[in-house]
Amino acid sequence: MREKVVEATLRALQRAETTLPDWVLQRIEEAAARESHPLARHHLQFMLENVAIAKAKGLPLCQDTGLAIFHVQLGRDLSLDFSLAEAVAEGVRIATREIPLRPNAVHPQTRQNSGDNTGPGMPDIILDYVDGHSLSLTAFPKGAGSENMSLVGMLNPADDPIDFIVRSVAKRAANACPPLFLGIGLGGSFDLAARLAKRALLNMPGESLEELQLLERINSLGIGPMGLGGDTTALGIKIEKAFCHTASLPVAINFQCWANRSATEVIQ
Amino acid sequence: MTEYHLRTPLSGADVEKLLAGDVVFLSGPLFTARDKAHALMRRAGSPVSLEGAALYHCGPLILGDRVLSAGPTTSGRMARYTDEILRMGVRAIIGKGGLPGEPFRSRAIYLAYPGGCGAAAAQQLRVLGVHLLELGMAESLWVFEAKEFGPMIVAVDAHGKDLYQEVRRSALEQMLG
């Protein structure tokens, strides 16, 4: 079983780094077809060309191969007699050598690079227990350009969280490689809001009226691909909510660039 | 919106004629530098001549001497070094997300390469050499030979026009209006 987890990690990363999920690709294609700004349309078409080159040559589509983040759904009927974190870390080390990936993980102060994308706290595994006896592992490599623009706001309950989101996106979008996918965490506590926002990215895309209206409002800003103007600023929004203290209103925005990479492997 | 195909090193006249919104393809040497190389150059100067150079904000993925993926990184992190880098002779900074426009006035331009397009960029680049390798793969100063590197958009020109700022301002107006 441990070997299977190591292999699944390698395979999921290989696919996540060199291809995009079909639905993501489809959203970019649709946006390119309806974009009215010529420059923005060229950008979207070049992104699609880049995806095609990466797939054909097996190359990472972005040189920022990201921080090793995984979502694992573990069947309740399974019992593991090994460390899941250690098995996934081994898969990451092999993937770093074999795909290869750029070594990105460094100590936060000395900036010493481990050379293999692992280290204390890395990989980061978001773990859920689900019914059944299978293990599903999603690789979600996260680049720094979009992650660096992410934020948590501890709002006054009298503030409008949607206004806060639109204003933050208007200021920060250009650095995050738009068109964006936005994971929103609404409520909870300081850290729960952030985790909800990350989970929102994993549960993309949102289709509720609230999510679609926010998407439309953000696209009406005219920021466009790469922040150089256009109709296409965001391609998807998902909002995850939790109850919060009556005195607080935490809002987290996790930015994701257009290259919304992820791939899932299931072990039966 | 005019399309230009230029060779590096760039001349003052090249910089003068490029206007915000123009499309540029570059051929010739490009130098990469990001966070650590900038900090080091501030302390110790550049290991290469940057006269007329195009400096690329990029932390590439390299295997041996092969460029695998090499799109732009966020330029904003290097904003604190713009003035001294331009004083070293750099005439074009390439990146994504933009830089404050004022230091570019009358001497240099900022070129935006489509972010996230590392595999496409790699097809237009080959390795000529490397400096500061002790900083690690992403942070080293790589010397690339570019062949029709682009499309890049002149996002900040030498005449005071800054496309990012215009888009941001119009977005804020749209939000308030």
C-alpha cells in the first residue's frame, strides 16, 4: 500500500504539472472565444498554445512547479500501517528528480533550499475521511505568484464582505496571473477562513447565484488577462462558508492563477 | 499597436520608439535575475555587463543545459532595485505584473511576457551560460540566447505611460461608479 501511495503521488504530480484539467481548459477556450479585447484574446490564445506545447513535450507548463500541496480522501475502512505524510513526501522527492520539478521549498528565514521540495510542514496534506475503502489523492501544486496575493481580512460584521473581495481583487489581480480562479472562505475563525478558501479552490467551480454574480462583478472590472485589460479577469469562483463569532467576520481570498493545475489518483 | 522584432543589446533609439501597447519579440542575449541575484548585485555589482541589456525576471526550470520551462516571475518583488538596475545600463526589464513606472522615464521600458507560459517560453530560449549558480537553480543569473522571444507587450514605456496603472485606475473607477 505504501508503494502505491508513493507511485500515485508521482503520477498525480506528473499529470498536474504537464496538463490542465479538461474543465479548466474549456473555461479558457470559452473565454478566448468571447473576449472582445484583441490583446486579451492573444494572451488567452498564447496560454492555450503553451498548454498544448507542455502536453506534447511532457514539460511543466509553468516553471513555477509550485509548493507541494495535496488533498487526500481516506476511506474509513482503510487502516494504514505507515506514515501517509512520509509516503507522499517520498513521491514528491522522486517527482522532483524525474519530472523534473524546480526545487522551491526553502527555510522561511535562512532561505536554505532542501533541493527536493520537501521539508518541515511540506508536503502539506489536507486530509478528509470518507466512506468506503479507497484512497483518493489530488496533487494541487501551488505557484507563488498567485499564493502571494492571497489574504485574510478580519472584517467588521457591519462591512460588506463582497465589496472587500472585489476591492482586493482589483488591487492584486495583475500580479496573480489572471484570468483567476478565486477560492473564498467566509466566516469561521482567522485560520479556518484561510483553510476554507484553500478548500474552495479544490471544490471549483462554484455555480451558485451568489458565486456567479460575484464572478460577473469581477469580470466587469476590465482587468483582463495578465492585468493588461480585457473582459476576462476571473474564470471561476467558489465560496465556502462556516459559522463565525457574532463579533467577527473573517474573509479569506486564495488566489489561483489561470494555470489551475490539479490531478487525482485513486487507489482501490 | 505596432509589432517590433528587435535584437539585444538594445539602443537608446530602440527604447525611445517603443510605445505602451506595442508588441515586441526579442532575439539575442537575455539575462535572468530574481530576488537573490538582485540583492547580491546591490552588494557586489553585476557579474556581467548589463549595458543595453534585457533583464528577465525569471526563475527557470533547467535540466543540464536544456531550458525546460522559463516563464516570467512577479516583478513587484524586485521593485526596490529598479533604479540601481537601470543605472547599470539595463534598457528593458521583462517580467509579469509590472513595476512602478517612474524609474523607467527617458531610459528604459518594461515588457510583459504572458505569465504561466513557461513551456512556450522554453522553446524560444537556450542556455549560453550561468553565473551565481551558488544561489540555486531558480535564483542564478542565467544567460540565455533568445530567438524571437515573445509576444511581449510594452507595458511601461520611456514616455511615462503605464498600462497596468491605467487598467487598475479604470477598475477602481468602475467599482466606485
